[in-house]
Amino acid sequence: IDKIEFDVQAHRDARGALQQPIAVTPDIPARLQYVSGTAKVFFKGDVDVSAEQLTLLGEQTEARCPVANMVMASGCTMDIQWENGSS
């Protein structure tokens, strides 16, 4: 792998962070609800990567990434599409 470029968007219900009055804990969680986007993987040289291998790379990266684990543990849904950027 040469590099991975991420293009992600996060969605949240702003009411959780902005609910008034400020002295009262909001009824709505102030967390991300949904993260979506793409991860483009660029390979060094002329490497033939199958769709199955790319899917496995995405699954294992998300399983081993501490940031992704923290986001998912908060209840946030992640939908990242893994693409071959070299093709």
C-alpha cells in the first residue's frame, strides 16, 4: 500500500450540543450519529487486488483502528466504501 485517502462526512443532531438551557443535560446525545464516505487505497507498483481483498482490507482496518472503534462504541454508524484508487 502506498497511501489511503479518506473523504468522509460526519452527521450529528446539533440539538445535543446546542439545547438550552446550558445548565441542563440535553435529552439528545451530543455525539456523531453517522459517518459515511470513501477510502481510496493506492497500491505501489502494478498490483492486482480483487474486490474480496479490498473488502477484507477495509474490514480489518476498521476493526484495528482505535479511532473507528471509539466512534462505533459511541453508537455511531459507520459506512465507509473502500475503493481501489490505483485502477
